[in-house]
Amino acid sequence: MAFFFSSVFGLYSYSFYVGSIWVEKKFYNPTFGRDYSTGDILSCFFGVMFGGISLGLAAPNIKAVTEGRVAGKLAFEIIDRKP
């Protein structure tokens, strides 16, 4: 568990490090037609953070679908069984 949290916080710090370089060196942002700003970096950070949280919340739904597939397979094996 410690490795997971270390990697998450490492990625957060890396994103802010790269973002600060982009702001300092005045890299061009083609989406808005201007240089990157601090707000652009924060928007990307929170987008990645919320996306990761959403992927984490999808795990119970994926588990339920998998259990349904297993139950369906068992039901079809019973239906296809020769008496």
C-alpha cells in the first residue's frame, strides 16, 4: 500500500515540476493560442486526479459484471446439459 501512495504522490509532484517548467519557459499552448499558465497546470492536475478516482470507483461495477458473466455461464451450462 505504501508503494501505491508513494507512486501517486510521486506522479503528482512530477506533474507540478513539469508544469512549473512549462510556465517558466513560456511554452506555447496551442489549444488556447497562448503560453501555458498556472491555471492550465492546475486544471490538468485536477483532471488527472479526478480521472484516477473515477477509475478506482469503477472497480465494484466491474466485479458485478464479472460475477454476472460467471452466473450466466453456469445457467447456460445447465440449459445445454443433456438429460
